[in-house]
Amino acid sequence: MQKIVSLSVALGILISAALPAQARNETFMLPIDAALKATTFAAKPDGSVKFYFGKQVTPVVQEVIHTDIISKKVRFSGTADVAACNEALVSSLTELQERTKKMSGNAVINIVSYYQNTEMSSETRFECHAGSFSVILFLKADIAKVADN
């Protein structure tokens, strides 16, 4: 009897150790415009701060105030991966907008995806990762003051 219990415990430990190795981590490269055009989000950037992704041309940069890294995790609540990734991007940009205003900036420039401290720069796409229960998005960006155009 004790052998069966010991074997059951050992088998349970082996299964538990194997489960994290099978965790889902699917990478999505999604269009920024589609996320920004989605209308289902409660909070969205209001246009008071301009966003420039990757190497997009900006007005003259008067001052880089701060480099910021933001992460956003969105748990699935009946939404698809892409919808959750879009929500994570819009939520991140809304948060960056508020941080920028508090620092007296008017733009967020050089926005790149920053998953596992690796930059992925694009003017049109962002990187998002879907796990078993949530999506996660990392952005790195410079909060700045740019000349009015």
C-alpha cells in the first residue's frame, strides 16, 4: 500500500513538473491601426498626446523627458486573443498618455514592442503574446516634448 502511495506522489510530482513546460506562448504581430479603431474599449487615447511608433518621422524633438517601459496583462474573459491584444495596446497607450501629460510632454516617440527585453520596432505592427489565461504586451517608449506642427 505504501508503495502505491509513493508511486502516486512521484507520478503527481512528475506531471506537475511537466505542465509548465507545455504552457502556451503564442506570438501575434498585429496592426496598430486596427487596435486603435476598435470601439469596444472604455478608455482610449483622446488625441491630446501624439504617438509615434518605431522610426516614424516626428516633429522636431525639443526634449526627451523620460524613457518608459510599460507592461499590460489582459485576462481572457470570453474574448479572442486578437481582441485581448488590441485591448492591451489601447490600455497601454492610454496609460502612456496620462504619464506624458503628468510630465508636461506632448508626444510618445520611439514606441517599440519590448517582450523579454528584446526590441521589435515597427511603424505599423505591435507584438503581443497570448498565454493560457491572458495576453501580455510590453512597450518601451520615450516621453517627449515635440514642436507643434
